[in-house]
Amino acid sequence: MALIEVADVEKVFDVRRRAGLFRREKTQVRAVDGISFEVPRGEVVGYIGPNGAGKSTTIKMLTGILTPSGGRLRVAGVDPSRDRNRLAHRIGVVFGQRTTLWWDLPLRDSYALVRRMYRIPEARYRANLDRCVELLDLGALLDVPVRQLSLGQRMRGDIAAALLHDPEVLYLDEPTIGLDVISKAKVRSFLRELNAERATTVLLTTHDLQDIEQLCERVMVIDHGRMVYDGPLGGLHEVAGAERTLVVELERELPPVAVKGARTVKVEGPRQWLAFPASDSAAPLVAAVAAEYPLLDLSVREPDIEDVIARMYAGGGA
């Protein structure tokens, strides 16, 4: 049974632009242009696309913040724009660029206010808070004012706040933006456990493909308000012909590395960049380089979302 249902949904904004010294003309911007999809209960889905594609507009319609210009929306059987208060008790939302916490209050007091807002029973609130504090490593931060938290600490605090009332659906809009490697790992691990233990449905928007690869089996790509791909992540890489990059640091300057399954695209002294299909595992390539060349260090760089979508259009995949 689909927990999220989106059928031919549109969102059109009226925009006034200067058309002369004293005159303005009204034009329409179609932010979302007839998209349809369903998300079953318990699925974690990546919802990706370039800036301005319509991702955040879709999330705002699914939460009831915006009303669709056309089409049909249902979340847990509820029309978000018509019954926003009822829906609020069944969803959790985290916007990476904004906080839902109270800026001058410690985390502990912010959570107490969330409990009152959602009328969460004491035992349930305490159990959920203890679990979030443990898994997101928030124990030392509970008495720190939100304004003194780093971005990574605040983001973990926001995720905990969104989950205190046991939402059925969790919307995450850029939840790892600006986070360091350790904070990203903690957030991803927590979300995996949350989904495994409670079957929480997650819709994740992000520019970080590692978020998608580690959390999602399904990915939807939106561009210019239209759905251009809906399927497994591996299929997206195959459609787009996307490439990852293996950056190798050798002991000394050598001719371009030649190993099966990759091509050298750049050489700067002892450092070389090797491109290989994003749908392939990096492990055999790393093993081949390590076996044949004096290797000091290496790293794998993921393809940019914008690059993946550009390749889709260049190859006719859309």
C-alpha cells in the first residue's frame, strides 16, 4: 500500500518582472510540471535533481506548506494542504538550510517544547529521546544553546526533534549539507537503523550521491519540474553513462596508469585521475593499481548530480 501518492501534480507560481521603466508584466513559472509517483510504506527513496529542479517545492506540497496548482496528493491517506494539522502528527521534516529548534534554548528545552506541541506521552517521549541521544551522539549537547552548536551538531539535533513523535514519514531536504565525514556517517547510520527497526518511510533530497548510495535502493530524478527517471540507482548510472573518478597518489611521477576498466583523464606529477563507470565497483580497480604501481594514497570521487543529469540529456536518456 502506497503511503505517499502523487498523481499529475503541478505547481505554478505567478512572477512579476520589470518590462519597462514603470511597467511590470506577470509571467508564470512552472516549478513542478505534472509529476506522478508512489512510495510504499517503509521505503527509503532518493529524490534528486539540480538546483531549481522542483525538489523543495514538491516536499513543501507533501507537507502542506504549499497547495498544488493541479493534480492529486495523498500522504498517509490525508490531503496535505486541506488537513495540515492532522498530517503534522504523522510526518517529520528536516530542512538542511533551516532549523526547527529554538535558537537561544538548549537542545533539552527545545525537545521539551516539541513534546508539548505534539502532546507526546511522557514514557514514549523519554524512550524516543534516549534512543536519539544515544544513536546521534547528542548526550554532551543537551544543555548547549542551539546557537552555539556547529552545523553538524545542529543537524543531528534537528533530526532528533523531527522523530520524537514517531512520524510514519520523514522528509529530509539536504540533511548532510555542510557536514564533516564523521557527522555524515552518524546521520546515515542512524537513518538506516530507524528504517530497519520502525519501517519509517523516508523521502531524501540531496546533492550528495553517497547519501543516496548508502541509504536508498530507489532514486527519482526531477529536472525542470518533470520526472526524468524513477528506478534503481544502478540503472540511473547506466542510463546516464556516469563516471566516478579514482584519484591516485604515486610515489613518483610515472606515465599514465594503464589498468583494465579505467582510463586516465588527468596527470599532475605523481597524482593521476582515472575515470571508470559509476555503476562498477571500485574494488577491482583499486586492487589492480595497488598491485602494479607504487601507491601512496587514493580516493574515489562520486559524480556530481548535475553531471549525471547532463549526461542523461546528452545521451538521450531522458
